[in-house]
Amino acid sequence: VTYNSGTQGTYVKVGNVVTVWLRIYITAINTSGASGSLRLTGLPFTAKSGGSIDGATLNVNYYTSISNMGTTSPSGYMANNANFIVMGKTGGSQWGGINPSDIGTTNFYASMTYYTA
């Protein structure tokens, strides 16, 4: 994935609660040899594992240029004990991965709140 200089992110951690805000602007994606779900890596803390806490959901507030979305919207989730977001698309009871070949020049804003140990 190639990003432009408009890509940015920040976070606030209060106790064991972390909120992240992202602006991702992808200018190119290389799908050669790619398999599995698209991931956003580099989160500042690992999600808590166990108890009644189970990861978090990415809230995409705005996006452009993702093909084959149909009636779904981009989303993502962070599993417990992980430090990355798995990107996907959701709508009603549907969930599916976003195919990397569906992403061209894409711009999206998102946020997520999760618990860390």
C-alpha cells in the first residue's frame, strides 16, 4: 500500500481505554502475492483479552472509491489480544472482506475505541 502525506492518525489513552482517529489516503495498492483480509497495522496498544471485553469495531465516517460495496459500507474490527484492524464491509447482517483489488485511490476517515490491558 502506498500512502500520501495526508495519511494521519492520533490516539488518546485514559486508563485502559484507547480511542484512535484515522485519516487514510491510499494512492496505490500492490496485490501481488496478497491473500487474506486487508489489515491496518500499527495501533498503539494491544486490545484486552478475556472477560466481557472482546475487541472493537471500526467506525468509518467517510470514504471514497472502494468498488463492489453494493448495499454495504466499509468497516473493520479489532479482535481481542490484537494490535491491528481487519478491514471489511458490512450491511445489515452481512459481513465480508474487502478485496484489495477493489481499492484504488481511496480516502477514508474512521475512529475506534477499545480496552487495553
